[in-house]
Amino acid sequence: MCSTKVLRAGYRSAALFKILQRPLAFCYWIVWAATTTGQSLSGQWQGYSIQEGTAQPFYYEVTLSQQADALQGVAHVRSTDGRLQASFTLAGVVKADKVILQDVAQNTPTQPRWCLKYAMLNLYEHPDSLLLEGTWTAQGCKPGYLRLAKFAPAKSVAEAWLPLGQWSGYLSQSDRPYGFSYQLYLSAGGSGFSQIISEGHGGSARHALQWTADSAGQMLRIKEVEVTERSDPQWKWCLKQADLTLLREDLHWTLKGAWEGYIEGRGDKASRCAPGTLFLEKPMLSPPMTQVMENQANTYLAEQGRKVHVGHIIQVAGPQIRLRVWDNGVVDGDVATLFLNGKQLLHRHRVTKSGYTLPVKLSQTDNILLLHAESIGSVPPNTVAVSVFDGKKEQVVVLCSNLQESGAVLIRTFRVE
């Protein structure tokens, strides 16, 4: 199963601060200990908070910018299961032997409103890290304990900041007129695998890979080591290596950069592949989005016996949109059904190059468009390109599904609240 989106999106330069939280209104004000050692508080911190009377921790990721005694940043919040998320604008000041930070405003979600917190944290210096810890309080909220760490460059803390799991995207190659759907699966400990699907020759393949990341949480290096599965036994694949930049945007994380490699089974210079570029993304689902997704996924699993993977989020200007579907690769007999919010839009449609267009009116803020594979054609899995046009811009998604799991995209209508 795969899903690929081609979309230009603006990157927020403000750093994000991740906070994992309970369903109830969650207060957040922070005060940090001043750095008497002369260490700068600028940079990325990871950690957790525990609220009085609860057992569930909330994980945080914070990037601060320090100018003299002033601090500023942005906090992003999510629960351990990922169902609850929020973000805040932060401001603070270094004062005497303490640092005062507070949530200036809650950016997302609009509802429910979370309380703002205040904390007084002490600073401890270790050979490979700085540690901030102490208690916090907030009006209308039970108090709690907060612990954050900033690691020295020599120590990798990739798994603390990098969203593990599935990333979806596409890969280009300089000597090919067509592209490749590409999925990345990151596991703890630096292992994982990739899944590539050619829009031309070669079919599909799975590669075992290794990954490392820098301690600042900005770069990821992946290296494919071997092909473990392939649809075409005769096709030789390129084993790729890429240095990818991590960005956090409004609705998703992105990884992008250049790649190079060599043909499997050969090590000479002549076996080097033509290089290319790689783009991957992973949605950041807010609590309302997650609830919509889970409700539909559970119903779909019960009725169809298949899982759902939402690989992308598209934001549109209004509820009136136009969809177009076509086969973006080799026309190999794919037959698919499209569901929107659980209702059929297309039934057992044979996907062709010419495509099929239909107008759609979205019925809610968060809408799930799902590709149900009726057959997987001669080159599995089933791949369908979907264009979403809202009257202002067109966004293209490539959804991939098999007979066990269906790819989906969340289409969100823009709102000003």
C-alpha cells in the first residue's frame, strides 16, 4: 500500500514544541532555570510531563531561540497515542537563576481550548546533555512535573524527535521520464525498509535499509542495503542512499533531498545509477482529524476486512471540488472503487490513462477519500492518481492499495475560526 502527493506548501520557520496531553483541558506555562554555566538555551529539547492524578505522560519537542535574556519559540503537543495534538506560541525571559517561559497563545486546535502553563525548572549540566526539570502550575489545572533534555551534537537522539512509522512520497531519477511511488518505514534502532513502485518498467520492490539522524533533529540519512522482495524477478534495482532534510509544516512533516546509488550486485563505478530527488511526508493529525479517521477506518475494517492508511492531508478552499482519477503508471488493468466519507463515488472503475472527472461537494470539515482495490492488476499494488481542484489550485495525490490495506487522503476544507 502506498500513497503519494505532489503539493507545494509553505514552511513555518518557527520551531515547534511537542506536548503530549490528556483529553481534558491541559494547561501549559513553563519556567526554566537560568543557565549559570553560560550554556545557550537555543536549540531543540525533548522530554515529557506528568500531571498530578494521571498516569499518562505527555511527550514534548521544543525548539527555542535565545537573544540575550529573551526566549521565544513554538510548542506542538500530542498524546502518547497521537490522538491529541495542539500547538502554542511561546515567549520567555532568563531572570536571575530561573528562566520564565509561557504559552502566549494556543495556535491549534481551535477546540477544545487548553489551559496555559507556568513552571520553574532547574538546569543541570551533564557531559553529553543539558537537563531541565521541575514542577509546573497553571490556573484551573492540576500541577505536574516536567523534564526536558538538550543533547550535545555527539549524541544522537533521533528517535526522540523523528516520527517513526510510515512515510509516503515519490522519487525521481534524472534519466527517466517517469517517476516512482516511494514509501519509507522507520523502526526504532535505526532499521527499516522502503517500498518502491515504478510508473514505468520494473514493477515494485522492497528494500531493507538502515537510517541515522543528527542530534539537532534536522537531517536523516537512509541507506538501502538489499532487495528483499520484487515483483519482476529479472529486474535489477538501484540501492539508494539519501541525506534528507526534516521540516515541520502546517499539516504534515516532510523529508526531502537528493539521492544517489548503484545497481544491486555490482560495486564498480559503471554500476552507479543516475541520481535523483526524494520527497516524503507524514501527516500530523489533530484530535478531530484522528477521530474522523478512526471512525471511518473501524467501519471500513468491519465491512471490508481491510485496514486504512491515511498518507496525506490536502487543504482546499471550499466544499465544492472537482476530482479526476487516472492511471499514473503502466496501465495494467487496475480496477478500483473510491469511497468518500464511507459513500461510494466510483464503483469497480477500470482505471485508464484518459482519466475520469466528477464534481464533488464535501459534506464536512475533515473528509476521507479512500481507494479500495477491486483488483491489483499485473503490477501490484493498485495505483491511482487523483487530482483535487478547488477552483484555485490543483493538488495531485497517488493512492496505492492492495487487498489487505487501502490508501486514503484526508481532504480538509479551510476555515477561519
